[in-house]
Amino acid sequence: MPKSSHQATDQPENDAREPLSSRKRRKVDSEVNRQSLDIAITKSHYANEEYTVGWICAITTEYVAAQAFLDEEYDRPTDLFPSDNNDYTLGGVGNHRVVIAVLPGGEYGIASAACVARDMLHSFPNVRIGLMVGIGGGAPSQKHDIRLGDIVVSTSGSGNGRVFQYDFGKAIQDHSFETTGFLNQPPPVLRTAVSGLEAQYELHGHQLDDAIKTLLERNPRLRKKYSRPDPSTDRLYRANVSHDDNTCCLAVAHNPDQSRLVLRPSRTEDEDNPAIHYGVIASANQLMKDASVRDRLSSEKSVLCFEMEAAGLMNHFPCLVIRGICDYSDTHKNKEWQGYAAMAAAAYAKDLLCRIPTNKVAAEKKISEYLVPSKFSSLIEITKI
């Protein structure tokens, strides 16, 4: 007499005399896969040695944008190098484990960035590629139509490094100050990914603005500070027009002829907005607020962007510098575009990381192996003077 169905189910599943049906095997396999997936999703703590991407921000606005674009956020680290005072956020982007650090509040410049990078490498010794992601001042020209919210990436086809330290050089009698400060390039794996992403964007366009909008829809509390400002607030003043207690800005806002502005056509639907620019980023320990110097360095050194931290990193923490443009490096600086510019830079950084296979990162040399501790310390001390 055949066994009833309930009798059949009473048999142990591992009984060799009663092999599971194909349907039951699929059910068990599915359950095992589901449990494995649950483990991957719910695991929130990884050893410091598992992090291979180091991401550095200068200010809180950039730090928030970086965290917002993580696919997963993990528990804070519980074990750091004794002298490491950095604040970290740990998370995942694609298949990469990413450690994000921010400079101390109120501290800017080359020395602070170098300190943060040094301490990160002490606590996370397997970091193999680095990113410096945040905001910067644009240097628009006839050749480069840079607008607020655009992104500048420190790479190009030239053999020179793409970060230029413009306050480093030598004074020669009867000659102007001669700069000598082109720094090391990012690692090949990052430069190759930039080229691949550039081709992808040229062929299909990018969805960076859509990604920011989607993120802000999920995080309403960020909308006020990080949404894209009205295009009418993107004003490029002529180089000879200095800021004067908001009166010049108010005059332009209400003056139909806008004679103090460099007039530029609106971007068409066929053009990427924000646009991505590739080339030289100028770095120094001083904030660039001089349109005449901006234009001179743009012309002489092909500078696209100015910032204050990357020069502290490139020769000791080989990284790619990604900057969202929040102003035009002149006296008309304001913070209206900082939030969106930080989001744009972080969105690009995420697209870039998702393009890099994890085995390519694993094949890179640990950044800590590039370091000569005495030279890193010397850089920090020199730039503090």
C-alpha cells in the first residue's frame, strides 16, 4: 500500500533511502541562498583590513553627500590606531568596502588633509585607491564652459600630474614667481576607469542629476540645502567687477542689461548638465578669490578648478580628485551652490567606483607601501609653517 503524503514528509530529509524530489531540492536550495543573502545584507561590521577604498572630504557638507550615496552603511569602527583622531563613516559602494573621513571642523588646507590621510592609512592599512571628493571654485574660459554644479576631475591625457600646487615654486630675481608644483598622477586603475566612464557618458549621457533628485526624494530633510538652485543664481561676473557688500549682486539681479556679467547661453537638452570636465586642478593653502589670478592660471596652466587640500595628498596618498563647482573663484563667493556641488561630486565618485572591478583594486599596491613616514611628517610640518 503506498505511503500517504503525511507519512512521506515524516521521513528525515537526509535519509538516503528517500531522496528529495526536484521541487523540494529547489526549495531547499532557495532557502539556503536566501539565508546567505540575509547574512550579506545584515552583516554590518567588517574588519578594518577589509576596506580598500579611502574617501576624504574637507567639510561636513561633502561628508554628508558622501554618506548619502553609500549603498550600505556599516557600524562605526571600534578599533583605531592610538593616535588616529579622524571621524569615519564605513560603508559599501557597489562591491567595494569604503572608508570615508572628514577634516576636523574649522581646519582646511594641505597639512590637515595630509594628517587625515596619514591616520586613515594607519587604521585601515589595506586601502589601495584614494578619492578626494568635494567642492571647488571653477575657472571658466572660452575653451571650458564651466558652470556652477559642474564636475571637474583631476585627469587628462597629459603626462603631467593633474593637480598643480600653485603656491609652491621659486622666486627668481627680476622675474615673476615661478611655479614648479605639478604633483603625482592618480593610480592607473582610477585613470582607466575615468576614461571608461567618460566614454559611457558621451555615448549614453549620465544620470547624475536624476540620481541626486531620487536621493533627495528619499531624504526630504536634505532638500533645502542640497537641491539644485535656480539657474538664475548661476552668475559669472566679469573679472574686473569686485564684490561690494552684496550691492553688486543685487544690482545684477534687478538690472535687465546685466552689464557686469559674462553672458552665456543656456545649455540645451542635448548637453550634459551638470557637465564633466577633465584636467588640471590647482591646489594651495589659500582660498582663491581673485578673478585676475584665476584667469591667468587658467590661461598659463590650463587650470579648471581651485581648491585647498589635494596638494597635501597626491605625492603620499595617490588619489583622484573630484570637485563639484560651487563658485567661480572670485570675490562673489557664496554658499548657495555648495550642497548641490557636493552631491554632484559624490554622485560621480559612486559611478566611478561601480565601474572598477574589485579584483583590479585588490591587485593595486597598498597606499601605505608608497609612504616614507619621514617624508609624510615633513610635509605636514612644512605646510603648517
